[in-house]
Amino acid sequence: MSQSPNSRTAHGRLLALAAVVGLAGCLGTASAADTAGIDFFEHAVRPLLADKCYSCHSATAKKIKGSLRLDTYAGMIGGGESGKPAVVPGKPESSQIITAVHRSTEDLAMPPKEADKLSNQEQADLEKWVAMGAPHPEANGAVAAPVVDRAALMAKGREFWSFKPVAEVAVPAAGAGWAEGDIDRFIAAGHQDKGLTPTPDADRRTLIRRATYDLTGLPPTPEESDAFVADQAPDAYARLVDRLLASPRYGEQWGRHWLDVARYADTAGDSADYPVPQAWRYRDWVIAAFNHDLPYDRFIRAQIAGDLLPAGDDEERRGNIAATGFIALAKRFSVAPEREKQLTIEDTIDTLGHAVLGLSMNCARCHDHKFDPIPTTDYYALYGIFDSTRYPFAGSEENHRPFDLVRVVSEEEEAKATGGKAAEIRAEQEHLQALWKERDGGKRARRKAAEKARLADHGDGKELTPEELAAQAEQAKKVADAQAAEDGKRRDDGAIKHEIEETQKRHQGLVDTLPDYLQAYAFAVGEMAQPHDVQVQKRGDLSKLGDQVRRGFPTVLGGQKLPEGAAGSGRVELAGWLTEASNPLTARVMVNRLWHWHFGRGLVATTNDFGTRGAAPVNPALLDWLARRFIAEGWSVKRLQREIMLSRTYRQGWSGDEHNRTVDPDNTLCWRFDRRRLSAEEIRDSMLTVSGRLDLSTAGPHPFPPLKDWGYSQHVQFFAVYPSSHRAVYVMQQRLRKHPFFELFDGADTSFSTGVRASSSTPLQSLFLMNDRFVFDQAQAIAERAPDGAAEQVASLYRTVLGRAASADEVQVASAYLARFQAEAGAAGMDAKAGVASLARALLASNEFMFLE
């Protein structure tokens, strides 16, 4: 019988073998970019503090209650009159603010009024932030951000390097005798300035492994490695790079990189995390776009406004529609389509800003950006574009069926998929939306009246007298009554609720008997019937509206506005503006991403933040040269990658020397190639590859439960892990609960744009590699293919798993281990090849397998 994962037979032998042949080791944990935590604070924490706390605990309060300020980091950690810190970084249980919002004691319950208490999600976000270490833009030095007027901030911003036009730079005359291209000359200039010496080229077996993983995410076969080592032709490496760039596996690897940035997931992210069965269309479009080297400017335009762009044929039209999944897959926050839409739009703007412009824009939802020249009016100029965009609905606890999907098949195919009921289905969907709008409109009117009656300030911290409060409440009631009269005697909630329930039943009855219904559509966006500008939401509160803002683009980058009364949402204009050659950020951000994905660190280390809080470029001349080159070469990703990979800079070894380590310990000037651990996807796919079990076909849609079984809620959330032998990029990804494998090995956070992944080495990872069924199964498959005879088995395993021949010492030590293991296994009645599987598992867990040099 095969060895059980729970078996501990010969456990000590396995560890001893790992120690002798150097198969085990560890690497210091690398933290994720600091900006990720700060972005979470700006996205989830600061808005709720502004909404719930600042009226009493900030500089704008008429009287700061308890002498506690929560609008500065120093105030949070210093505490108020009590002497206890409101926030103890990393310790929610010791933080007064967490105790207060949980309302666990009568004498410490905040906000004071029960009606104003934080929602469960808000409490969870606040607790998560404290547990993360309370990342805050003022944390270094705990000094409050200076107050800068808007004009001064804008003037200063225009002088910041990333907002200036991409410079035309001369290639330095450096690197004689070493440099083989212009990239090398820029790098050599940096070496010369610091007295660094480039590391000699990597050996050919290391180089093919590095190039193959970088471009395809898979290991080279032993035969491919042997052939490359034996090929001494001058163009052998160039031919290798060209072959890898042309591989279908290339798009799967590089598509996965972009899906990180686009925060791709197969679920909606609402409290029930409803499935999105059509999300795969966007995923596959991204993969195909990279395989076909779709010019990056067209790649971006399709994701912003593909549904509105001209197409040469039906295939391109369907692809353009699917591409808008970039917007459509924004995280959902509510049980109804239009409710909390402002948060879905915030997620859209946040992702767009990070992914394309390298800017954190969500701070400006509640207030002018404290650090970057992005005022609140700029945020709502973009907001109007997406508020004029129709988002699809995935389904939710309140309404279990999706709608507002976009047809991507012919009318005949749609009729077949819907049993000829497409028009009837759409009619029921439109009726549902009208009912939701009627219900939510009534609730909003009553909320507004209650809010006006309740508020004890006008936004400037001024408290009202009881007489003023009563007068305001009476006025608010008159406004609400007038609004109700104008709307024509609004029906009561009970009647609306009953009609919604009846309409939902009819809608569900229509679609539940149609198994192919969802596959006729894409989860894509469209245009609202009446595009419109929006008003500023004061402090991000939808009930407190300020001046109306014309739709347009950030002021510091030109500030163009849509014409008054523009017919469309503005997405076409936005897509065009983002991809203008004169835009100083779009090309810079993407070439920096390419550099990061090849070298492990971008020329700007904060790949998602080119603002004033981000890192400065270590080689600004090279960054601008690459950006100009990228545009001049037709925005071709593959051409630029080819130039990067053919450089001597990329081909360097990873060891280096002591002088270089002393001068530049972090290798910011690229004097060697940085060793890295394989990504979660690469680890999984490599194990399946060497076991012979990887399915290289495309996967298509996931096997979600049929629509009739959808009834998920916040108490019974959707969760599934579907077994698959396809590449990891095709594995179903959720928002609220990560796939266990990808969570363990630092996969991307599907709720936020991920520019830089963490790369950790933890005891849990080691335990997984020793005990998990997936690893056991792959090791067993490798063992079953091994020949008889200890020496032959060792040779086979090293060649299969590590892609090289075992040394004489390795054969001797591993053969002795197999003999001892087999003796013990025989006594325990275990499979004859249990020892071979054990050795295979040790090799799969080795640093040589897990790391790329």
C-alpha cells in the first residue's frame, strides 16, 4: 500500500537525509510593501474614523472630548485624559478604541449613541488594522501631516518627479567590455558611481531554468536543459527567449501577474461572497492578450471601455466586452445592486489608480489627499464616470440570481441558452431594479430626514441648542414630506417588499431550469441610460452632499473635463487619456512592473505607488528610457521583455562578492541577480509538472453549483475548493476566504490590487511540504515512474525533480537512505516504493526546487 501522510515511519531518517544533502533550509521572511497596510488604513479605517469619530476627537471638533485625538497617529498612540493609548499597534485586546467600539462595557462605548455604533464589518476592519500593527502614514516619527492649502499642494505636486513628463535621456557611455546593450550601459553607470563590479554570468543550466520560470512559470524539462547546455551557438540564448515568449504558457504566467494587479477573483466579495460564474472570461481574455502581445495601450483601453470601442469582428467584440471585467469585478458590499454602490466605485477607482497610474486615490474620497496633489473634487470627477456606468449584479443574500450581465453570444445562441425567454428574463430584472430603487429611495429620504434631525453640528463642529435642533428636525420633516408628495404617495415598505419577493420568485423560476443560461453572458459593464456628473460626498458620506463636479481627470495630470452634457459615461475619454503618450505615469508604471517581475524589485520599489509616499526611483534615467522605448516600440510588452532578458544585467549570477554587499547590501543597483522563492502558483504547477500530472489545457468555467441551489448568506457563505490538475491560474479564487495553498505560500490578496507579493518562509510551509496529501500524491506519482535499483532510482529522481544529474556523493547518501527506509518500511508492511516517494518528497521540499537563482 502507499505511504499515508500521517505515517511517521522513518521520519527521523527523512530529516537526517535532508540535513546531509542540504535539502532543507530557510530564508528570512520578506515583508510585503509597507504601503499595503497604509492603503488599508486609507481605504477602510480613516473613512470610518472621519464618519464616526472626528466630530468629537479631531482638530475640527469644537471641543475635543477626553483630550483624545484620533485624526493623528500621535493622538491615537498617546491617548487622552485616561492616559491609556487608544491604539496599541499589534494588540487589539489592549487598544481602548477596540474595547470602545465593541461596546463591551457601559462606561466605554463609542460612538456614544447606540444608533451610531459601528457595523460588524467596520469593527472587523478596525480590529484587523490594529492587529496589522496600525500602519499609518504618520507612523514614522508620529508627527501629524502638515496642513497644506490646495493650490500650494498642486503647485508642489507638478514639480514631483512622477508627475513630470517622461524625460528624453541619453544613453550613458559606460560598461565598456561588459555591456551588450543600452540597458546594461545604464546599469553600468550606476556601478561605476559606487565602485561596484557586476557578477559573472550565470551558468547555462541556471540560466535556462531562470528564463523558463520567468516567462512560463514552469521548469524546463531535463531534455530542454541538456539541449541548451550543449548548444554553444552564439544565438542559442536569444532563440531560447524567443521560443519561451511564443509559448502558450507565457500568457498564463504573465496573465497571472496582471490578475494580481487587477484584484481578480471568481466571487463578488459581498457578505455571502456570491460566485461569479462568468469571471473566467476576463481571466482568459487577459491570458490571450499577453500571448498575442496586445499593445499595452489597447490592453488598457479595452479594460476601461471595451464595450464602447469599435471591433473588427465578433471575436474581438466579445473579447472587448469580457475585458471590462476589470471594472465589473470590483468588490461588492451590499445585498442590493444600487445600495453601497459608492463603495464598489471606490474599489474601482482605487484599483484603476494603483494598476494604471501607480497612485493611491481613495484617500480623496473623504478629504483632499494629505500627501499627493489629488483633491476631493478630482476623486468625484472620476466617480461620476463610474456612477454613469452600469455594473452587473452577481447575486446576493437578498436576491439569489445574477442579472445585468452582457450578452457575448449571438441572438440565436442566447435564445437557445435561455429557452427563448431572454426578453422575459430581462423584463423581470428591470422590474426588480425599479422596485429596489423605489424601496431604497424611500429609505434614503427617511434617513436624510432623521440624519438632519439628529446631527448636532453643521460639519464645522458647531453644536446646536435644543431649540435649534427641534427647529431643524421640523424643517427636515417638511423636506421629507414634500419629497414624498412629489414622488406621488410612496408605497409603504411592506407592499414593496411583497412585490419584490413575488418578482424574485418569477425571475428565479425562469432561470433555474436553464443550465446554460449564465454561459451566454459576460460579467461586464455597460452605460447607464442617463450619464451624469455627481456631487462631492462630504467625508465620504452619501447623505452629505456638496458641490457638483464635472466628470474629468486629475488636475495635476492635465485636469481635462468632459464637455457639459456629454452623452456617454466618459469611459472612452478616460481610456484615451490614460494611454496618451504624453501621460507621465502609464508607461512608467508598466515598465517598472516588468522590471519588478523579472528582477524581484522595481526601479521604483513601490510598484503601486508613484506618489510622494512611494519610493524614489533608484535609476530614474533608465526608468524614463524604458518608458520612451516602450511607447516607441508600439507599447509591445514582449519586445521590451526580450530586450531586458537579453541584457547582461539579467544574465548575471546571484552570488556576488563581499565588497558589493558592503556598498549595496540590498542590490538596488543590480550588481547581481537576486535569488527568489518560487511563487505559490509556480510551486504547485512545478510539482504537478515533475509528477507528470499537469493538465496544460485551458480550464474554462468553474463547476459552481446550479443556480437553483444558490441561497448563500453572511451566515452560510459560499466556499469551495475544486480539485484541478490545470495550471494554478485557472484555479477558482475567492475573495472572503483564500484557497488554502495560495494563502500559505503568499498568493495575492484578491480584495486589493497587489503590486508586490510577500515571500515568506514559515514553519507551516515546512509542515505542509512534509504532510499534505497534495505533496504526497505528487511524490507517489514520481516514485511510480522510477526504475528499480537504488542508484537508478536516485538518478531518476534528481533528474526528474531537479532537472540535473545527481553527484556521486548525493547518489551514495540517498541510496543509503533508501536502503534504511526500505528495511523499516518492509517491517511495517508499507509499499515497496514508499522510500522512493519519501525521497521524492524531500527533493520537492528542497531549496534547490523551491528557489530560483
